[in-house]
Amino acid sequence: MPIANISHKDSIGSLTSKSTDKQIRANKQVRKEYGDLLDMYPDHPVEIADFQDTRRIVRWKANSVVRVMIDKYVDLNDLWVDFQVGTMPVEDMATVYRMMGYSLCGFVEVFGELLHLYAEEE
């Protein structure tokens, strides 16, 4: 199970919220926890979010338009209903969550098994 966030004491080293996507993806601890997931989406950048001064969270880089749409106009519950009835593919739901800036750990918890099954079907 991937870690929820990475402590400053862990081998994340000098990664900070100013680290580049390339630096984050190359970090050994990040590769260990999320390498397969990052390889699935090589074109979607990640970033480090500092959390409560003691933790760092690896997140997908949010798309500001998607963030506004989700925050103001779209009910995620409606999207999940569409997913449950089969009108929203799992890959589309995963794209929404990546573009919202979801943490990689949370993403794995929500979509890990679904994406695994989706990949087997193809």
C-alpha cells in the first residue's frame, strides 16, 4: 500500500514544492511508491505539496479550469453515478481526478484496482 505522504525524514531528500516534475519522478522514494502509476501517465506532471510543515505530499498537477468546474459547477457524486451505470469509463474518471490535483496516494486508493482491471481488459 503506498504511503499517504512522505516525511521530511524519509529519503525524499531535498524535494520541495519548488521541485520540478522531472526531479520528483526521478526520486528513489517516489519511484518506489508510485513508479508504475507515474509510468502510466508520463505526460501528466506531478508536484510536491507541503502539508503541516512536517509532511510532503506528491500530487498530480491540477488544471485550474477543471478545479473551477469541480468546485463550482460539477457534482462529483453525479460523475460517480455515471460511472456506476456505465456511461463514464474508468479512464475518464481517473483523468478528472488527476486534473483536480489529487494526491497520488489517494488516487491509488480510489483507482488502483479499477485501473488494474481496466488494463487487463485491453
